[in-house]
Amino acid sequence: MTQGSYVEDSFERDTDYIQRRITADPGAEWPVEAGRYRLAVARACPWANRAIIVRRLLGLEDAISMAVAGPTHDADSWTFDLDPGGVDPVLGIPRLKDAYEAAFPGYPKGITVPAMVDVPSGQVVTNDYPVLTLDLSTQWRDHHREGAPDLYPEERRDEIDEVMQLVYEDVNNGVYRCGFAGKQSSYERAYHQLFDRLDWLEQRLTDQRYLVGDTITEADVRLFTTLARFDPVYHGHFKCNRNKLSEMPALWAYARDLFQTPGFGDTTDFVHIKSHYYEVHLDINPTGIVPLGPDLTAWVTPHGRAALGGRPFGDGTPPGPPPAHETVPPDHNPALELLAERAA
């Protein structure tokens, strides 16, 4: 669910999220505790997809359970219609809004994912997605899997933060400012800002494998979820159509490199992604028709990025296969079958 408003016909995202945090600090109001919290997500949502990827890369599946909402929602809330009876089996609620209301009766803002929910009380703790994933890296270290990568290395944080902010303003949120622009001038301004930044990224990634340093960091996770949605959704649906991602050599190879890395492609559900954008945004797509293309098997074509060096997980190791109950159905991402065949 997109939370935002319009200023002079330009879409402005509302970033006033619930800023409570789950931390490892002694005496914390919301302490890190394995099994206590449930991460509510929707695979369709790029912001939630970030949290799914980070949780998987760090091996936090046993420490933090995951509630997966369906790809579409009504004007009121994301719903757990994928679960038997339309009720999340752990939280016992049909709508994510119920967890927001348990914490803040009459909650006035949009019901967004990702959100961390305290299972004992049924209350949402936070939906502050930029901080949430960083806290998974820094506050939940005692519960990381053996070999978990450092996605937010202390010596690189200033550069990571700088790159993430540029990517957020111009790309992650930039595609939405194109898609939800209220007048031509607002759209054109967002369009140029988006593609100027994509050109900058194309140049940056021509000679280096990852955005910051020689390993995958949080910055790569945040860019990937937008790139994964670019050709299937943003190019047409949001009018981000100067060119496709697949027509930008370095960015397309970079995206495929990440997609083929455990934790990225195997958390990407293209059926949910397209269903959400094309069926929910009826102001942009009044017919609700979901396009059949593009051909998604191209995601597993050779990318050649290993020639640039770099170590995807640094001194760590790749995560193992996702838990069976969290696996993306093969027909929701046809590239996964080809990826599995290659691994076998």
C-alpha cells in the first residue's frame, strides 16, 4: 500500500513511520528475542522484498517468522488471503490493519509492509522499513547464521548511506513519482531525475561489481528490488520508458548477477509483483488487465560480472535453500526452474 500525498501535483511519499525499534540494548522496550516477532510482508512490495532478502541472507528464518500477505489489497489493509481461511496462522488475524489497531487504536495512516509484529501482544512494533533492515544486520547479530555476510560494514557505512539515499530519492521512490505524477511537468521532472540516476549507476557499475566495496551490502539489496520490477512493471505501468533495464548493459548484468545469487532471485515472485501493480492501481490501469510479458527467463542468462572480481558474501557463505513453506512457486518465477536445473 503506497503511503503518500501530492504537493503541486508531484507525488511525495509519507515517511512518517512508526519509529519504535527492536534492539539488543539492555532494558530495551522491544528487546531482540528469537521467536517473539513476526515479520509481515507482501512479496509484491519492493520495500518488503528488501526485508525478505536481508532476513534470508542473514539466516534469521528461525529467529523471526514471516507472515505473507497476498499481492492485492483493498483500500483499508493488506490481507492474509493466502492462508487457510484468510487468517494468518500465528497472529490469528485476517488483516494487517488489526495489528496496527492493536497498538494504535484508530491508526490514521496507511497500513504498510514490511512491519514487525509482537506475537504475544499482537501489536505492530514498527513499519520503519529503512531502519528495520539495518537493525536486522546490527541488532540481531547473535541470531545470524554461521557465515552470514556483513551487509552494513562499519567502515563503509558513510558511503553506503550516501549511495542508498541517492538511490532512494531518484530510483526507489523516483519510479513512483513518475507513475503517480499529477501533471505533465511533475512527471517529466521525475522521469529525467530517474534516468539521470540510472545513467550514473550504469557508469558506476561498469567497472565495479557491487555498489560499495567488493561485497554485497544493504545498498545492493535496496537497488535490486526496484530493478527486478523495472521491466515487468515500471517501464510501462509507471511510464518509465526511455529504455528498459535490459537495454542498459552494466545495470542489466548487475541485476542478473544479484538475481542468480541465493537470497535474491529465489525471493522474487513476479506473479505477485505484476498482480499487485496492475490490479490495485486502477487509477493508472482502469481495466485491471495484467500483461503477460516480458520473458522472465532472461534473468538467468550469463552475466559475466565475476570477471570484475569481488566476493558476494565477503568472508561469509551463501545461505542455504529457503524453507519449504517460504519457497516461491516455480510458476511465479519461471527463471527459478532454470536456475535450479543449472545448480543441479
